[in-house]
Amino acid sequence: MDLSLALELAAERYPEAAAIISPALRLNYREWNRRVHAVAWQLSLLGVKPGDYVAICTSGGEAPLTMYFAVMRLGAVAVMLNARWKHRDIGCALRETQAKIILFDEETKEEVWLAAVAAERQPYLVQACASKGAKEKVFNYFEWAEAYSRPFPGCASPVSEAGTILYTSGTTGRPKGVCRSAASDFAGALGIIMEHGWERFERILMVMPVYHTMGLHTLISMVLLNGAMVIPEKGGAGEYLHFIEKEKVTALYLIPTVYHDLVRQGKHGKANTVRKLAYAGAPMSASLAAQCTGLFSPEIFANHYGCTEMLCITVNRNVPENPLSAGRPGLFSSLRVVPAARGRRVLPHELLLPGEVGEIIVSTSSPQAFDGYFRQPELTRAVVRKGWYFTGDLGYVDESGDLYLLGRVDDMIISGGENIYPAEVEAVLTEHPEVREAAVVGEPDARWGERVAAFIVPESAGLTGKELEQFCLQSPRLARFKRPRRYIFVEEIPKTAGGKILRSVLRAALLDNKI
């Protein structure tokens, strides 16, 4: 499926249906499609051709959504860059892709400018912000979008190179560009629609950024359904809840961190319009799941486990019944659990029995699978073996076929020769009513090799390590040797845009004696 055709068809089916809703702008599908055509014309005038690269580095809003579909209209490749990046990582992506254009906004302009001026081939700069005194040779996105003259014809024929590069966070080392074709993104969106129970004219709160797989595939899904994307101001949970009620939002697809903020803000009320909840990116505690159910009373509450490379791998369609489960294989997925090895290449046929912990691998025959890492063939070969993608995630499948996640292979703690998985310790810690969030890492120990250290975000200042020690000792689900031997109380736990804990940052803080 040509993704630009998906928007054309949506505008033809229901031109008056709401497409984008924000405090500054309201567009139906006819109006939005016209903006996409206008931007596509401007890109073509700057020489963008099928197979070229166009970078998008913005924090949110309507501009990246329109730019993405304009790039698809041209048969080019959308290079989605993390708005949290500094100029070093932005520059790396610009050098790799030789992007002809880069879109930026108020929050990313300084870092984009530093990266662009240092680039070997400086891209055309397009600003999606109202700041005064714009630098010379910078084009204004809003002037482009409002300069509609006539429909842009699009590609004469499908272009195999068209698609998306979703860059990973780049928190350590060189960022990885995950190459995804338009066909795989289309299949992935269909899978999410089916698994989340989304329907025609769904109205979703669009707060996940499109440089993250959750945001991008929400965007594509809503276009396929003629759904409305409700984009609130960046005022936090209170603003989100206001927009949910005002614009009658029917579905949420967020990371657990945002759900936590919503239930804290809305503890004295109900969000009656929301009928479908979904989350991904990180585990959700049983207590948070119960609070979400109390606030929203959803008909469907789903969790899916996935990654940028393989999208929706497993789905749990009934979170309230079993919040710790990652569910069963999704619509397009086939998975196995194999021994988690360090320094040895495990083969896909080395299967484990139900209940045995190992590394999760996923078949790359899936229509939603990625095409490899951009210009990093050695890295692609390291993770794709004999038709299976090695996720690096630890887990096990129980007798009934449900998958349970236990963290990353590299995050496994070995203390006194025993394997300890961060997720199982964190699940117990977050059951304590005064623990908002918990993250567990291994700390070097002269006697045991490693010991468990727990970072805790408390609900109140009165919580102590001694209290948590007793709580863990009394838990029937946690062996004594797995309990944390050190508690560090913090205001927040570092995470990626997708809500995954940055354990490398926590370990580095321990090693550098910063805490």
C-alpha cells in the first residue's frame, strides 16, 4: 500500500471527517490532504525526488504529520529524528542519509542548526515555528502548507525505496536507523488496529511523538480509519484530561508513565468518553492498571510487546485480568524463546520448554518486519540469523502460551551465581502503595559479583529502605537473594521517549559514585 494513497482515499471517503484537532488548528480530511499536496509541491521545487531523504526533527504538532505524508506522496524516505537529540546525533543521521531537507520546530531549532551548518552537504532548513528573526535561507513550513494551488500528481509508479527510517535513541554509541518499507508500516498499522479494537472515526489523544514507533503507527492507523488525532498543548496531564473530555477522545495509546500522570491528575473524576486503552514500551504495575480501569472504565484494555524493528509482537487484550502478561503472538508474529547466551551464537532451533527463561526471537517473515539497519550491515547480521530477529529481551512462555517479560539479556543480574531478572523485582516493589516507580540494576560487589540496587520514585517523602526491605522479605513471589540490597530514592527514573528505562544511565551513576 502506498501510504500517500491511504490519505487520498481517506479524503475521498469522508472529506468532512475530523482529521487533526489542536488548540491552534482544526482540519478535516479534505483540508489536511490539501496541505499535504501543498507541502509536496514545495519539496519537489527544492529537488526532492523518489528515493531521496527528508528529515523530520520536531517535538510534536501538525507539521510533522503533514510533512510525513508529503514525503510519502513524493515516493521519498522520511527520516524521523528524536527531538531530544543533541546536534551530534542529528549530524550523524544527516551525514548518513544526505537528507536534502530537515524540518524543525521551536524546541529543536538550535540543535538542528548546529548539526546542519556542520554537515558535509547542508540540507534545506524548514521551520515549523513562529519565532522571529529566522536565519537566512530558512523556509517557513506554514507558508508552504497554506500555499495550496493544485493537487500534486505523486509518483508515476510505486517506488521500492520509499518508506521510513526510525532512528533509535542514540543514548550510547552510534544511533541505529531502522529501515521500514511503506508496506511493512501499512501491515503494522493494520495489526495494531485489529489488536487494539480501533474502529472507523476513532478519536485518539496524539501525544506520542511520530519519531517513535507508537506515534508513527498511530498516525497511519488513524488515516486508515478516518480517525481524528487530538493534539493538546504541552501542559501535562491536566491539559490532556481537559482535551479528552472536550474533544470526546475515545482511545488512548500511551506509555505507562503518561497513564500514571493521568490517574494522579484525574483521581477525583471519570473520563467517560474513553472506551479503549492500550499501552506499550514498558511494563505496567497491577496497581496502575487497576487505577486506569477505575478512571476510564474501558471496554478494551490492551498491552502489546514490540519493538521498532518488529512492531507488535505479542498482545494481551485483557490487562485487568492479568496485567503482568505480555500476551500471545500478534496478528503477524511468530516467536520462540531460546537460551540467553553471552559470547555464543544461539541458533533458532535451540528451543526452551514452557517456564524456562531465555531470549525472545521473532520470525522476520512477518510482513511488518524491518528491512535492516541503515548502512550498518554488520549490526543487521548480528541480530538477524536464519530468518529470526534476536530481540535481546528476556522472557518465558507459560503452559497456556502467554509471554512474560523479564528485562534485557544485558540487564540480567548475576549475584552469587544466581540469575536475577530486573522485571520480577520491580513488579514486587511497585506493589508497595508508596512506590510510584522502581528500576533495578546490578551493582558491582566484591563478594557476590553483583548485588541488586533499586532506584525508587516514592509517592511521599516518608518511605524508607528499611520499610521496602521488610516488604520484599514478606513477598511470597520474591526469593530472599533477589531482594535489593541498596535503595536509592530519586525524583524520576531516566527513560527513552518510548518509556523504556535507561538502565545504562543508572549503572553509570552507580559506577561514577554520583549517587
